[in-house]
Amino acid sequence: METIVVEKDINVYSITAKSFPDGILAAHQQLHALLPSRERKYFGLSRPENGGIVYKAAAAVVEEDKDENIDCESFVIKNGHYRCITVLNYMEELQGIGKAFSKLIADPDIDPNGYCVEYYFNDKDVKCMVRLKDMEKEL
């Protein structure tokens, strides 16, 4: 487990999965069809809400989007310190993502209003991240 810093907020477009976990793949496929780009960063965002888990497939806003009217929900991944576990070859071990988040959310310092963030930094691997509380606000 490592701690990484997200220096700036990340503006993303997102599509909410119809169900969790069954709707995750369809949400990502719909998002990639709508917002294809090699330059774009892709994410998964999840958190418990109303007794279930809400999952959003997300893609970073890029410069080429400025002149487009994109029909997606907007969302901001907040800057700050994140606890992180990298899952290698996640498609070969899909349970690895769930196991990583189980470890991460056990940390007492996580932001209670934050999301579990999956950052798909290449075609095979994913960084599973949870935002930590803003320590300076607690002093």
C-alpha cells in the first residue's frame, strides 16, 4: 500500500452503471464508445449509497471536449492524498480490485465522503485509490 498525491482536481464525465457489479462493464463500454481517445484517462468511481453501491464509469475531460456538447454527468475527483494499491493484470483476477478496496477502506484515515477510485493507467493494470481526510482541517 502506498500514498500518492493527486495535485489538482480531475474533471470527468461519467455514466452510472445500472447495477453493481453486473452493470460495470456495460457502463465502461458505453463511456468508451461516447468518449474515445488515447489521450484520455479512464476511471471507475464507487461508494455506498442508499444500502447499495453506486458505480460510475468515468473519463477525464480533455481539451478537445471544449467545443463538444457531451451528454454525460460531470463529476470532480478531488485532489489530495490517496491511499493506493496497484492491481496488475486485473482482467485475470477481477476479485483483485475488490480485495484491494477491502484493505483500503479499512484505513481509519479515509475521507468518509470520498469515493473508491479505480485509475486505469494502462490496458492491463489499475490503481485502486481512496482519498484520505484533509488533515489540516482537523487541527
